[in-house]
Amino acid sequence: MMSTSAAPPNVILVMADDQGWGETSYNGHPLLKTPELDAMAANGLRFDRFYAGAPVCSPTRAAVLTGRSCYRVGVPEHGYALRHQETVLPKVLADAGYNTAHFGKWHLNGLRGPGVPIFDHDPFHPGTFGFQYWLSVTNFYDRDPLMSRNGQIEDYRGDSSDVVVEQAVDHIGKLAKQDAPFFVVIWYGTPHSPFKASEEDASAFEHLDEQSKQHYGELVALDRSVGTLRQSLRRLNIEKDTVLWYCSDNGGLPKITPDTTGGLKGNKGTIDEGGLRVPGIIEWPGTIEPRRTNYPASVMDMMPTILELADTQHPTPNRPADGTSLTRLFGGENQAPRRVPALYFRYKKMAAMVDNDWKISTRQLADGPFKLYHLVEDPSETTDVSAENRKRKQRMVKQLQAWLAETDASESGSDYPEGDVDPMHPRPMFWTERADYQPYLNEWKDRWEYGSWLERRKRK
């Protein structure tokens, strides 16, 4: 347990959208240069085994805000709304005296399709989950984005990463003058498709196919904006009072050259390491000893870690959760025992369990087969070692199946006082199907990020 004698720190959570584990130069990418992320990794706690909450976006975002698996909270796939019955990190921190703000991609209000501004009457906008201030869009957003400041539409120019960090930094500057600590979430729309980078940002990738060129150009801008954020914390003289936590929401994309996952098996949408393992860094100058760790950690660890740092108790401590505090890692590797509990993942008919050095996974959770891998010796999951580790496999399969049954119960609402899910909770839908977006369809059809998509929706 960390000392709580000092004032609670500020916390900034930053998350990329579809950045694979291999898409940093510190993880050995053969072409992409990420000097700002490299500097952050060198000055902080760099996780070589950091995991998203799921191999796609909305489930991971739900896991960040709840410390629970996406299936427990009813967000099994992209575009699902987060239940108001959940206990969420921004609300807990706001109640504890933090100033809270969200910037960028939301994707927890039940709307699918490219990101559009969120209305202030939306019953699932960020403010309904404890964010007192928000500049947000429903889903991924790209160059020259339309965004929504507390429900009011604003039109921006420039790379979306530069835009969202510039706006966040402006707000952080105001929060830094106040007595209360702050909790700020910055969720990029990069490098999610469609890809559109500036000529300058894409110039190093001219020899690649157009999709790969634009994709990597977007990551150049993202990296630059991370530098803007870090430099701003130092300019404001609050870097030693601020925990900065960076990751991606799922593994890397296929059909991009060079490879996005650093040689790991699988991509976004799979429970292989390439679909789940992502870049992960925590920087807290003066408190966290800079180093690398092989400790398996996840976005589900964010809530328990941050609540401990904030010296704040979880309001529903008996509710089943899936994360653990990582503060024991901050002082040195000798304070990091083997992870308990294991990490569990579930997506569609796939499931996996990571128990320190070992991983068991299946693409058919109903009846297997289950495969066992030793991740330290075989990070690319090339060899199933079930035959020589039968007892271990049996034990892990039993644990995974028990967890799956537990999450089924959570998904049905058993964790809530009502014992059931709110019957008014919505199902996913495209924003074009909602009446309040209809007046904007004609205006937005001429925007590059919406035009072709709206035309395809019309044909359907």
C-alpha cells in the first residue's frame, strides 16, 4: 500500500485507437519513429506485457472505467452503451473531490458509425458517468474533426491528435490553478481507419501502400501530441504531481505494412497476443522508478490503482471485479510478486486466461479445444504445450470456465442491487437511425469522413 500522506495526484489516462503492440520504435518497429513515446517509456514504468480489456474498442473503454471485464458490464462488442448501474471511476473520483474531464472518443453511448458530436440530451453522454467537462465524439474521429463541448458542436482544423491534446492541455492549464486534483481522460481516434495524415507526417512512408502510408502518418502525429502533453505538464510545473498513463484500446490492425503487432500472433478482433497486447506506460516523475517490467497488467487494473492513489474507497467493494492495484510496481521490481488474480478475456466465442507466464485460449469457449502456451518462452504462441503440462492445463481450463460462468451471472445483472439489468437500457444502433441526428445528415454528407459512409448506409 502506498503512503497517503501526500496530496492525491492528478491522473491523466491517454489511449490510442487501434495502435498495435509493435507500433512504437521502443518496441522495435522497423520504420516508424516514436521519439515522444520512447522518451515517456524511458522515464516511466514500461510494460512489455500490457493488455487491453478486449480485442476491440468499446469493451476496453468499459473495462477502464469499471475495473471489470466487458462481459460483466454488458459491453461485449463495439457500440454498446455502458450501464448506469455500474460503479465508474470518474464518478467515484468526482465524489472524492477531483475535477474530471473527457476528451475525444467515447463509444460508450450505444451508437455505431464514424464519430459524430454527442448531444447534451444524450442519456449516455460522458457527463452522465461523472465527467464534469467533456469535448467528445461518439466513436473514432479523424482529420478536421467535428466535436461536442458539453453538447455544443464545434468544428476543428488539423490532425485529430493535435486537436484533442491542444484542447485538453488548455483545460488542464485551468485545472492546474485550482486546489483540487484532476482526472483527465484523452482518448484518441488514431490510428483507426479511415486514415488521413498530413503530407509532412506521411512523408517518411512514401514507399508504402497508401493505406499503410496514411496509417503510419497518423501515428507520427499521435506521437508528436504525446510530446505536447508531456511538455505542457512540465511547463505548468505539475509533472511530479501527475500520473500519466498511456496505452491502446486493442491490438494492431491487419493488412498494414510493416506489421503492427511486433511479430505477435493475431490482430484486432482475436484473443491472440496480437489482438490483446498493447503498448503500456505509466510515467510519474520522482515517484516511479524508470524501468521495464514483464509483469502482466491490464486496463482493468486502472481503477483499483487510481483509487488507491486517490486514497478513495470503492463504493461497491463486494461487486466482482477483474483488476488489481499496480502501485506495488512503482517502487521497484522486487516489490512485484506474481500476479493474482489471473487476467481473463472473452470476445464472441473466444476466451483466454493469462496466468503470469502461461496462457490458455480457445476459439470455441463452449467446448474447446483449449490450447496452452508459455508466453515467456513463446510470446508468439507458436507451440501448444498442453501434452507436457496436462495438470496445469486442466487446472487453468477449470479456472477459465468458472470465470466464464461468473461473468454470465454478472452480465445478467446479478451484481446489481436490483438483481437485473435496467429494462430501459438500449441496444446498439447506428446514429443515422436516431431522430435527433436526422437534421444533420444533409449537411454532413459533404464531409470527407462521413460522405461515403452515409451513402453506403442509404443503399442499405
